[in-house]
Amino acid sequence: MKNNGLDKILGRIEDLDSVNLGILVQRLARERKMQETVFNTIQDGILVIDSDGVVQYANDAASLIIGLKASDVGVTRLWKMVPDLAKSVEAQTLPGKKSSPVLSRELELNYPERRIVRLYMVPIDAQVGHDGSGGYVIVISDLTEERLSLEELIENERTSSIVRLAAGVAHELGNPLNSLTIHLQLIERRLKKLSLGQEGASLADSLQVCQGEVQRLDGIITHFLEAVRPRKPELNELDLVLLVEEVLRVQEVELSDRQLKVNIEVSDDLPLVLGDRGQLKQVFFNLVKNSMEAMQAGGRLSIQVRSDEDSVYLKFADTGSGISEEDLSKVFQAYYTTKDEGHGLGMMIVQRIMRDHGGQISVESRKNVGTAITLQFPQPHRRVRMLEKSEE
């Protein structure tokens, strides 16, 4: 928007005396302050770069998105600050290159944190520049939350489809499996009454194999339904440390038999969280079980519990076999397992329960070094703020 009064003054600036020049400077300073205030209220990032790619201006949102400091403005080239972003605009800002139309594309930035952004780049009028190029205005929209919400929606729809399919499959398989179990029991009883010698013993072995396979199929169906069936958690105030200790007491004998050590580190003044007691015990049981089965005798499981202003964190770190980098992304997929006898649904269950509690889960692992899994639970006051925000 043009300021006609200011334009007239600037048009005859050479005729101004020192008093009017001082007034003009003050007026320009006020207008600049007002413009910066307006730009800083905008949620999208706004950058201005010159023909060499040096950042000449950045509003607060842009500084947050790309990790720019106030001292970087006027000094740092965009290419150095954000290589991922620079690659998209570098070709458009080469010296002597004619200004191109508006550029629009989506990028994934990895610094200062992972973000998915949409970038708009608009060339500034070449008359503004000193070498025939006026630089560019870049608008950066942060799409991270939107994309993550979309991914979660797609995942929920996929899970709902699996639940409906699983319910039908379970019904269809349940009846014949029950029938097989009954008839195998009848055959077992009759074999015991017959004197078939060595042949009878062989038949008994085959019968046990069939019974074992029926039980395994029944277990697969049970675990699958448990993994995908939505069940709303009953939230109550819980002490996570006491809950972990209960789980460890149940697994104490197995830990001792495997000659594994457990170390718990708890920070002071740990707050309570809202959670479903049974579901969270299942989470902890699955994680400890995975760690036990990944370690050899003499291994160590370290459980660290800490909190900040908004969340409570539980970290389960073992000295087990670890997970390769290429397999790390498969951890939460159904039926992925590194164990010979695992059903591959444990971590899928853990992820679903954490999501239902408004929490997050992250995994770090190195092959032959160990795995660390961190659970993040929102504190009760944080959960309230999240709900208030979602209702707006």
C-alpha cells in the first residue's frame, strides 16, 4: 500500500532542511517498526535475499523455521544456513540469470529440526538491485503438523479397515479351529487306549505337532486383534515408576535366569501422568521382554525416567543385538520381528497405546550395540492445553 504523503516528501528530499529531515527519519523509523510488527505476526516465514543469496531480512517465523539468529541477517548466505533450501533456489539466483516466474515447491528441512515446508520464491524488481538482479522474497509455510495429522488420519483409516477385515477373518477361522481342537483331543484319547507300540508313539508325535500348530494359529489371531482393535484407555493418575517396578517384579525370575541386570534412574519430583494402568503395563512388559530376548547373559537394561515442564520421559536402553539402519523404519510394522518365535505385533501394540494416550515413541538403535526406546507422556496440564487448542 502506497503512502502518498511519504512519497511526496521522498520526492523532494534534497530540499529538506535538517529539522524536516530529522522528522522524516523518525517517520520512516516508525513505519519500519510497524511493518516489522505486521510481518512478525504472520505465521509463515518471510525471507528477503539479495542477488548473492545473503539474507537481508527474516521475520520471527522464518528465523524459527531455519534456525536463523539476528546476527546472521546481512551476513550469512542462505546456502550456508539451509543447504536443502538453497538447492531449490540457487539455480534461480545465479549471477546474470534472468528473473524467473514464481517458484513453488515442497521441501523437507533437517535443521534445526525436521520440518516439511512449502516454499514460494518471488523475484524482486531488478531495479532494486545493484547488478541487474534484485534478489528474491521467499515465503516459507510450515506443513509439518498438517502432514503428520494427515499421515495419522490415513493410518487410522487403514487400521479401521484392518479391524473390519480381521473381525471377519477371525470369525471364519475361529469355528474350524475350535472344531479341529475338539477332534484332535478325541484322537489323542483314542490313541491312548490303543496299543500300537512304536507306530502309536509316532502318531502321538504327529498329533502334538498338529495341536501345536492349531494353538499357534489361534495365538496369531488373538494377537492380531489385540494389536488393531481400538479400545479407549481409562485414564487415571499413575506413578509410572511404580508401574515399571510392578512389571519388573513379574519378569524378575526370567531376568535372573538370563543373567541380565536392570538399572533404574529416576529424577526428583517426578509428576503423575494420566494413563490406563493395564495398557501401560502391557507397553512396559513388551519393551522389557524385547530387551531381554535381544541380550546375551551379562547384558544390562537401563531405565531412565525424567520430566520437563510439559512431559514425562521413560527411556528403555539395552545392550542387545540392536537393529540395522535399514530395518529401523520397519519396527512398528505388523509382523516385523527379529526373533525366530516372535509374532511381530508387540511394537505395533506399543505404538497404538502410546498414540491413544496422546504420547509419542522414538527408537534409536545400532547393530551389535543396543537399542534405546523413549516414551513421552504429556503431563495432565499439558493435556488440558492441547484439548483447549483443538476446540478452537
